[in-house]
Amino acid sequence: MNPHGITHEAAPTVLKPLCANRIAMFDSLDPNVSAFARSLCDACPLLTGCREERDDWLGASTTNRAQVTGTWAGRTYGDATSEEQKRDRRRRAAAKASATRAEKAATEPPRTHCIEGHPFDEDNTYINPTTGRRQCKTCRRKSSARHRARKSAA
Ligand code: SF4
Ligand SMILES: [Zn+2]
């Protein structure tokens, strides 16, 4: 914290999603193509936030879960594996994510800004009703817009 109360993390940053302009690649269910898309997610500066948005979105309704196809935050959906396998994977992923979040929450002071530098103020903060976690509204909007754009361009 500097004397003006501005943290380093609060500095405005523009992080570019690695899926930008790669609609076909991220929609593809070709195993080779989707493997490459997942490797881009692994290197993406927005992965952490993107994964949280995705898990929330998938957790929000069965319709969302049924609709999702293609690669999103390091996972490929709608591929040939059985529904049961997919449910299993989702359960494991959700359990792991919530354990990781709980661990983080217990050890870290609350952040004042999201990973992209948007403030966690009253207007920009969404409290997930299920998990009680704070989320950046700006980032949530951007993430679902990206996903919708990929869907409609497909
Ligand atoms: S889907 Fe998410 S993690 Fe993957 S490249 Fe796009 S923004 Fe990054
Ligand atoms: Zn944000």
C-alpha cells in the first residue's frame, strides 16, 4: 500500500483472453483442436476468473449445463464422453474449486480489486447467493458475453 492507498493490484490492466478471435478453435470438439484450446486456457491470464464464472454459470441451471459445448476455462464440454462421466468430472471440479477457495479465503485478506483491476465496490460486486463469494460484475458480464459470442458465431 503506498501513501495514496493504491495497491499494485489496483493498477488498471488490460488482460487479453487467449480465446479472443479463436471462435472456431474454442467451439471445436475435435480432440486435437480442443486439446490445443485447453492448453491456451492453461496459459491464459484470465483463467482463474474465467473458471469461477464458468463454474457459477454451469451451477446455475441444468439448461446451462445441457447447452455448454466447446472449450471454456480449460475444459471441453459436449464431447463424446457419457453424461455420467461429465457429471462426475463436474462434481470433482466443483469440490476441488470450493476447497481451494475455502483455503484461500482462510489465509488471504479480502482483495479490494478483481484480477483485472476492477474495484470490489458496492456497484461492481456480486455476491453469489449459493457460495457467498464476491465476484466482479464487470468480469462476469465480459465472461458470459464472450461465451455467448462464441455460441452465436458457431
Ligand atoms: S476460455 Fe477463459 S481461460 Fe480459456 S482462453 Fe478464454 S478467457 Fe482464457
Ligand atoms: Zn473485474
